[in-house]
Amino acid sequence: MSTHHTSRTRRLGLVGALLALSVGLSSCSLLERGSDPVEAETPSASQTPDLYDSQFTRDGTFQSHISADGVKGIDFVYTLYPTKSTPRTNEWYPRGAKFFSFTFQAYDLTKKLRDPFATKRKVYLDRIKVTSRTITSDGGKTQRPYELDASARAITFDPQPASTKYGMLITSPKGAFELRNQRIKGTSLDTRGIELTFTAKVSVQVSPGSSSFVQRTIKQTVPIGIFESEEKTKKAKIPINAN
């Protein structure tokens, strides 16, 4: 082997060794930097779960679909939403009145939406009752900031609902119970939630056109979140029948 070739081989070997050492050092450096402990991100106030979970508060509306024994295919639907008087549910504080509207309706799911109304079972609402209770942060005294117990046809938004001896018609699309701008009174500063429990007494036609009815009680509890603050819930003036 020539001297020139041997010298060239040695230079290549030296360069290779230097490259290997450089890569090794870089790798160590990367590993060392990557192994440094990373501080966990602290959740912000908006990321922290609410003390009292509420679909109504989170989504700005609540809707439930309820079935009852012995009346297969009838869907009972409660819908609640805040009114324009106090529309921001994330600003519902203990102090000050808060306003909501709600509806209650029945759907005969055994029929298509566009089927003649005469082919659908009729559902009548007799009485509607709502009770309430507060949830507090320190187990304080329970308050009842909203109460209702009345004949549905006497208080619904429609002044002349279709009615029989069983109550007012609530079968979609011809009938629905609606009550607007219901006032939840202010509560103690330790209030973090309010539960509203709705109870409806209904009569359901056994079959379309039948004179036979069965009675059922349809209940639903709706949680509402209340945010900690000494401020009063801000209320805007709106027409009494506005939503």
C-alpha cells in the first residue's frame, strides 16, 4: 500500500471519529435537555370544573326526552332557557332575580311528522307543579326560590288552549304548554346551585280517536349553576311576554 493512500485513509478515519464524537455529544445534549422536568400547566379559572354541573348553565338551554310506562312511543319533552332579561347563565349570581321560560310538549313517535293529526294520540296536561331547592357551599339552610302549582290551561301563554275535561292539549304540533319569564328569587351568598323539579299530570289517549285515557305523572329535575359573587345578577327590562 502506498504512503499517499495510507495517509488519506488515516485522515478519513480521523474525520469519521470526530463526526461520531460530535453526534454523540449532540445526542447527549438533546437527551439531557429532554430529561428536564416539565412543570404541569395550572388550570385557569375557566378550565376548572364548576362546583355544580349543569347543562342549562353550560349550554344556555336544557331539554329532556322522557318516556312513561304503558304509553309506548310517546315522547314527553321539557325545554328550559333563560330569557332576555337575564340571558347570560355564567352571570347568574346568588343575589338578584333570575328569569327563565319553559315549555312542555308530547310527541307521538309512532307516527311521522307530516301524518294527519287525527292519526296521533292526544295528550292532555292537567296540572303543572314546580318545586325548588338550593345547593350551598357550606351546607347552609335550604331555600326555595321558585314555586309553582297550578292548572296548566289557566296559566299557559296561549289564552285559549285546546282543552277537554282532561286538561289542555299538548300533542305536537297542535298543542304545547308554555310559560314565560318565570322569576327565581335571590338566595344566600353561599348558593352554588338551584334544582328545579317539574311535575306534570297528564292523560294519554290509549289509541288515536279512542275515548279511553291513561293517567301518568312526568317528572324532571333540572340543575342550575350559580356562580360565587357578591354582585347582583344583572336584569334587563323587557316586555312581560317577551322571551
